[in-house]
Amino acid sequence: MVSARDRTVPPRPRSPRIRSAGALVAMAAVLLCAVAGAASAALHAADLRRGPLPAWAQRYAQVTVELEVTGDPRVTRPKVRGSQRTPPSLVFTGDAVRLTAPDGAVTAVRTPVLVVVQQHRAGGAKDRDSSQGRAAGPHESGRGPGGEAGGEPSPAWRGLLPSTRIRVTARAAPPMSPADKVAAVLRVTGGAPPLTTGAPSALQRFAGSLRAGLREATDGLRPDARALLPGLVVGDTSRVPPDLDEAFRATDLTHLLAVSGSNLTIVLALLIGPSHLAVRAERRGLAPLLGLSLRGTALIGGVLALAFVVVCRPDPSVLRAAACGLIMLLAIATGRRRSLLPALAAAVLLLVLYDPWLARSYGFLLSVLATGALLLLAPRWSAALQRRRVPPRLAEVIAASAAAQAVCAPVIAVLAARVGLVAVPCNLLAELAVAPATVLGFATLAAAPFALPVAQALAWCAGWPAEWIAGIARTGAALPGAEFGWPGGWAGGLLLAAATVVLVAVGRRALRRRWLGLLCALALILAIWRPAPLTRVLTGWPPPGWRAVVCDVGQGDGLVLAAGDGTALVVDTGPEPRAMDRCLTDLGIRRIPLLVLTHFHADHVDGLPGALRGRSVGAIETTTLQDPSGQAEFVRRQAAAARVPVIHAVPGERRHLGPLTWEVLWPPAPATPPLPTTPSAPIPPPHTAQAPAAPPDPTTQGSPADSFPSPFIRGPNDASVTLLVRTAGLTLALLGDLEPPSQQALLAAHPELGSVDILKVAHHGSAHQDPQLIHRLAPRLALISCGAGNPYGHPAPRTVAALRAQGAKVLRTDTDGSIALLGTPERLSATVRGSQDGGHRVRGHRTSGSRTRGAGTDGVRAGARRAGLRRTGARRADARWVRRAGSGRAGGHRHRGRIRRPASSAGRIPNA
């Protein structure tokens, strides 16, 4: 017999009325949350604009403010603008508590502000380019002493802790956007240390001592570990160099440096063990070993979470992780099991109600999306992989990385207009070292204030996994296909989201058919590895038989001259290391016997680390004018780190390398030779050389340009190394950034100088050109290297018009992208790649200065296009420029123009 107790009673289905009531309750809850969020946002916005400070900021008034620091000061990374690096600034957030207005009125306020501390900028104001009607670039204005624009603020500013009160006199300005979280920006000149009016709280002093102890304990580590470990543990990225930071961005590993839920999860896991066992008798972790009850465990866990926020600072990802952790700990304290997804939703709601500005934070959005993907998508994808005999732990890691990347990639595309292909494999490999580095790093953090030798030993152990993570980031970022360009903005993000849905569907089918899965994996490997022969076939770049390439490096110069298989002469490296490295990688350049830096402006030398990366460089040849001094020192430091000798160009110097021969035309020898640098390079000695004189007296005062006897050397541009290059019968004139006085002096010094085939136009095609030089050179092809949308108006319309009036075909990197030169004097041609903006996105191209037959000239989207110059032997020859889409094989448009070709060939250097 079966008793009534043993009978299984089927569950009674819910009535439609109950389901309708549940839906109404859910809808009411959503509406209530929306109303509460809107009300909170309105109250915060009204409070932000309250008080007199926003009004004074609109008038850019000079005010005295007493404020309370709310965020850690951080130093901005210098960027290249024009020819100079922007000076580093120190920024931090604070709350203004007392305002002294220009009229003397003193008001107690509570207004959030952003403080920008900067050293006084040397040099005068920029002048105007009258021909352009706009502000001139920094290299078109007067040169300050040494070409430098100030240094870092006083160290006392960097040591400010949150809750410290200081008094500053600053120039108030409105924020960049009315929707910003601050009501005003205070610009402070940081020559003197800040005036402290109130010490930080005891809690912040303790947190500051922990962070300082961690930095001290890691001082003896190797560079990557020293920079990375504080970032992994507490989010302190002050030591991370730009190249490592860029590598983390390219491989989508930046979440490791932005302290997030993974760090807190590791800390809490040590206490409570796996979360699904936390309320069971078989719970794990340190809590049962210490005999702690559930409530005691929750209490200690809450203290740890709050301490985590204080030490790591309340960044959006930290707040989200702490809120989720506290809700989970509350469930443990009450003995109730709660799903993590409602905990995430509750944490997001509470945080947005507390601080509505988090709803505008991309960091907060990425943190929430990644956590949601780990809770919703990762378990299902892990189960699917395990059904296909993937080991459980490996399946979990793959599913977690893939799910987080799938939901975060569209947001990254909105911000950075790119898609990373190596994110998942790099995250998988880095995951092996994240837990040990984090645990040992927190142990170092805890031990540093009490036993520094113990902390240093722990830091040494943590340095190994940290270096592993840094190595993964650098290796992944160095792959040719680490990322590719994608349309930015919300339209690009939505497009990528739709593409991700399609790829997920294709991936499910690929898992069912092994051959299809292998085919997809092979395609991904080829896309990342990008073998040169395959890339050339698919994209047409680089074209076979290229002689020279003007790299699209933005607002700067970077030119590569072919000297054999994988070998090239490089002239200038542009402003961005990554752009120069990518150009050389695409061209297959592995060896650079000589790298010429025409002058030391940042838009010509700051890309030097990219040219040196992973290549054999014989020597670096520079101008003799060591100005700007800071950027000249930068070149010497980079060369010394790579063990590459630095030599100086000598006028009249002639060299040859493979099919290349070249002569140095300019600058003239200085009256006072430059300071000696490093021994001569392993490159063929020049045909003409001068013995170095004794070094100058270090006590000599004055501008570096004063050492030149020529009155035309007034600054770095005038001292640009100017080359006359010959390859395969073609003659190229490379003018650097010569200004008109130096161009005139060049003509006077070389009266034999005649026509050339190709001219690299001076100074990015600015309006400062000497018409006589253009007339004398009479180039068939004029190349202008400049950045799209640059604020200097380069190239100047009148310069382009003057070149076309001489019969030259003008190509420019801002619209044409990288430009490859091919052929011989009888058949000169150029292939343009299309302007690129991040990765290898190819934009449309418009060839200017030609009469168009047939369809319009816009809309070419992929691969390379070719424009041909065919010389018939006459003084004037017809030029046919044929542009083709794709790899130069699909249909295109035909353009015609007239090229003036003087018969004289005087001034060319003879074969060496």
C-alpha cells in the first residue's frame, strides 16, 4: 500500500489572474524605480549648479577656493600636439567648501570641482598664420627655451590624500560638457606646494600608508612587475608606462588594472569559500576553520568589502563589486540563499539612486555588462562546451572570457572604434596568473606597514605572475591582427552587437561540425597572424616592387625607403609609436641599417620606440641642433635602451644601401659641434666626413641655434636634415620641415640642384614654402604627410595650388592614407591605401587636382588603389592616374592630368 505521505501531488498551475497580478507588480516596480532614478538625478543636477562658483566659472574668473580632496591625484600622459608634447598635468576631484570671489565676497559652498595643476608654460603666445587665418602650430610660433613647455607639478601635489583640505588660487572655467559631474574646472599653476588647511582623516591616512607601502615593497622588482602589481591589487596605475598601457588596451586586459569584482571575489572567497556553499554545513574557506558563525562571517566580510572600497578608491567597478558583495553577505547573515542576478540588479539600482552620474559612466556599464554575462551566458556556454568533452575548468574559463567579450565589445567599439581579436585568448592565458598575483599582492599590501622585508619577499613572488600578465599583453598587442578598425559611435556599437549575434549562431553550428569549427579557428588564426603573402594577396598592400612608402602616422612624418628584402632606410618616425610600428610591420621591415631623424620635434621622433620594437637598427642619424632639448634627450634615452648608436648628419655626406644612394644637403655644419653621443654605427662610412672638434664649453649660455653660423637657422625646423635620394633611377627630395629662409639658403648652397621625380613637401604642406624652390625642383609627384582634421590647416590650399601649377600630382596622407611609390622614371606610379583611423580600417579616398571622367571619385572602401605616372620621354608628358578598388584589380575611375618634366637632371647624386 502507498501512504498518502508518499504520494506525489502534481503542482497546481497558477491561474491567469495570479500571473496578471505578478506582471502588474513587476511593471509597477519598474515604473517606481524609473521615477526614483529620475527624481534622484534631478535633485543631484540641481544641487550641482547651486552656489556662486558655476557663475564665476562661466566668466573665467580668478578665485580663491578652499576645497576638500575627494579623489587621488593622477598625472595625465603627455600627448603630441603639432611638434610638441603637451606638458603633463595633475588632475583630481574635490568639493569646494569656501569660495572667495573676485569682489572679495566669501561664501560657504559645497560644489564638486575638477582641479588641474600644471607648471607654468615657457615661451610666448602662439602667433598667427596670416595665410590660413588660424592659430599656427607650436612649431610655427616662437620657440621657448629648450622647446619645453613646463614639467610636472610639485611632488607635494601628488601626495594629497582624499579628505585633505587645501586652499588654492585658480582660474575657474566651465566643464567641457554641461552634463559633467563637476560644476567647474579650477586651473592651478603648481610651481609651489599646496597650502594645506586640514589634514586627511585617520582612515584615509591608513589607506594611504597601505598604498605607499605596496609601492615601496615593489620598488626592487623588474620594470613590468613594478608597474603592474600595484595596478592589479589597488588600481594604482601611476607607474604603468604608455607602451604597456597601450598593450593592455589592445588586448582588452584593462579590466585587470581597473580593480573590479574579481579582486573582491578572490578576497571574499578566502573567507567564505564558494558562494553556493556559504550557507551550508559543508561551507569552506577560513570562516569555518576559525569557528565563525554565519552572522560573524557576514560581519567580517562586510568590513573587508568596505576596506576594499577605501583602499582601492570608490571607482564605478569597485562600487558595483562592493554592493554585490554586501548583498550576498546579507543573504548569508540571514541564512537565506539568494541568486546573484537579483543581487546584481539590486546593487545597480541602489548605486544609481545614490549617485545618478554612474548611469553615464562607461566603466560602470562595462562592469555591469561583464558581470551579467558571467551570470547569464557563461554557465550555458560552459555546459555546451562540456557536452562536447571540453574539461570542466577549461570550459568555465573559456565561456567566461567569451561571454564577457561578447557583451562588452559593442561598448568598446562605441568608445574606441575598434574590435580586438586577441581578447579571449589573452584573457584565458592571463587568467592563469591573476589569482596568484592578486592573493600575493594583497598579502604584500597587508604586510608592508608592519614588516617591509616580508612584504618585499611576497612582492618578489607576486612579481612572477605579474610579469606573465605583462608578457601576454605585450605579445598579444604585437600581433599584426590584434585589432582592426570598426565604425565608432552608437551606430557602430549596434552594428557590432548584431554581428556578434550572428557569430554566436554560427559558432553553435561550428561546434556541431568539427570540420567547420576547425575552419573557423584557422580563419581566426590567419586573421590574427596575418602572413605577409596572404595579406598582400587579399589587400594589395604593400604592392610588389614598392620603392618608398609614406606612412600614415597622423600629424607627422614617417617615410620608409626599400633597401632589400626586409631592409629599409627610415626617415622620421611620426608622433605615435604604434602607428609607425604597424606601418613597418605591414611592410615586412625587420632590419633598419640607418634611421634618420630630421629634427627633434615630437611629430618626427616620438614614434621612435615603435620603429625600434623588435627590429635590428644599425644607427640613428640626427640633426646637429639638439633642440628641443627634452625631445633630443628622449631620443638618446631610447637609443641607449636599445643599444643603438646615435650619430650626426654631416653636410655633403653620401651613403649607399642596396639600391639606395643619398646625399645630405642640409643643415650646414655648426660653428660649435654638438656634444658627442655614442660611437659610430655599423653602416658604410660616408663618402665625405668631417673630423669632430672639441666639445663645447658647458658653461656657454644662449639658444642651441646660436651655434650655427648661418642666420637662417632660427629653430629646429630650419635645422632639418634634408636628403636627396636616388633609387631605381628615381630621385626624391626629402625636405623635413624646412622654413622659407632655410629653403632659400638651401638653394643658394646647392646651385646645381635640379628637378626631381618626387618631393616630400616641407612642413606637412604648410603655407610657409619658398616658390623658387618648388619651381627649381619641379616635381612630378608631391607627397604631403599630415593628419586628418589637424588644427593647423595642413596642407595649405595655396601650397597645394602652387604644386599643381608646377605640374605636380599631389598625394596626401590625411585623405589618401599611406602612399607607396613604384616604378621607374619611365613609368612612375603610386598606390594609396586609404586613410586609416585606428587599426586597419580603410576609408574612402578622393584624388584631388584631377579632371574626372565618368563616375564620382568618392566611395572606394577597401584595399589599395593605384595611380600611375607614365613618362613618354618628352618635356611634357600626359599622366594617367588609374584608381581601382580592392587590391587594384576591380573596376575604378580614370583621371588625367598634365605633368611638367624638365629635361635637366642636374643635382642628382652619382651611383656610389
